[in-house]
Amino acid sequence: MPDPVNHARSRALLVATTVSPDPVIATMPAAAGSLAGMREVLTDPALCGWPGTSVTSVQDTSDPRALLHTLRTLAGEAEEILLVYFAGPGILLSHSQLCLGLAGTRLHDAEDGGLPYAQVRSAVLKSHARLKVVILDCSYSGRVIPGPPAIGVAELTSISETYVLTASDREADLGHANVSAFTAELVATIRAGVPGGPPALTLDDLYPRLAGRLRQEGRSAPNRESKAWPGNAPSPGTPGTAPRHRPTTTRCCPAGPRSAAAGSSPSLAA
């Protein structure tokens, strides 16, 4: 079995954008609660078990250069797991490239005022972390995307040797007053686990349960893609019971008492 993950050598960047100076870009107030929920499960000793010093949270920044610098720094420091999470407005630029909306982003110059995903992708690709996970909880407004995108968001954001999990090809469903529907269900699934599953959940263990819960509520369907672990991609970590139940794998996070058994895809805890 692989050595257990040392999260002191892992890095997570959690970013949330709740506001926008442009009335055309849909705001996402629930992004703040989404970020908080992700941080809680990552740093919970009984779940993912990341030390707080390994998790960096950034909310409502209007400085894409500073944010990119932070990402590059963390990507360079990460040896075990690099996790990038974004909750906020997602904008598809004219050339069908995704741009992450920040607090100062305006639609007419989104490429300059926001953070183009191509730059995020480049920073993640350069990291030597043995597991890279990107989770995008992007909110799309009908005014920003007039019709269904020709290419799925997961395809637009694909990264070799990285597991990418996205909320929706279209508009992200807020669903809850204080947290987005996608992140709310992701966090709930991590906490509750998957009945009949392994003690440590991987992203592939989580995904069917997550997608099923969202479908049952009539929410947008999530997307996933992994080129590193065909058919069984790693996960940023699925929380679980007590630390003693964490498997010694490269997975991101063990799952709870009712979670599934360990699979071959990576997780957020180990």
C-alpha cells in the first residue's frame, strides 16, 4: 500500500466570490458559505484531517494577479495533494474559455478583471504534487451564457493527471440561502458517506451519490473528468469516521461510518 498522505505537505486553495460590480454578472452570495463548508470538512480531524496551515481561503478578491501568485506559490509547495476549489460566477469568454469571476470582474473585460481558467490550469500542471484536484462550483447566468455550451465544462477545464469536478455545464443552482446546492450536497455526502461503501471515499465513490442526490432534488447535474486514473479518479478527500479508520492510501479523505469502502481512486484524506 502507498504511504499515508502527510497533509502538512499538501496545499488547498479555496476561493469564493460573492459580489460583482457588473449587474450583468450574476452574484453568488452563497459562495461564502460554500467556502466555509469546504474548509470545515477539510480541516475536521475526524474527516479529511488537513491542518489549517495547509488550507488557504480567499474571499472576494478583486486582484487576479495576487490570486494567481498565491496559487502558483501553493502549487510549488504542494508535494502530496494540491486542491483548488472555486465557488462564484463562471464566465465563458468569446473563445469558449472559462474565466473565474472575481469581485472586480466586469463582463466587457472579464479576461483582465477575472482569472482565466487557462492560467489556473497552467499553475496546476506545473505542480509536482502527486495528486491534483480541481473543484469548480461556478454560477452561470443566462445573460452571460445565452445558450448551452457546445463543449462540457469538464472538457474545457481538463488537466492531465488531475481530477476535475464541476457543478454544471450551465448555471450553478444556488438552492440554499447560505450555501450553493452543489457544495451543500458535496459536503453532506462527504459527511454522511455512501451506504455500503468503503471506509475511505474516493471522488469516484462520491460522484454517483452526489449526482443522484442532486438529481433527486431537481438540481443541475455535475460533471467529472480524470485523465490520470481512468474510470477511477482520485478525490480531494472524503471525510470519514475517526482518524484511525483512515486507509494508508493517496486518497484525500476517509469517509464516515456509513461510507463506502476504499477504492482505487485518490481521496482528500488518508
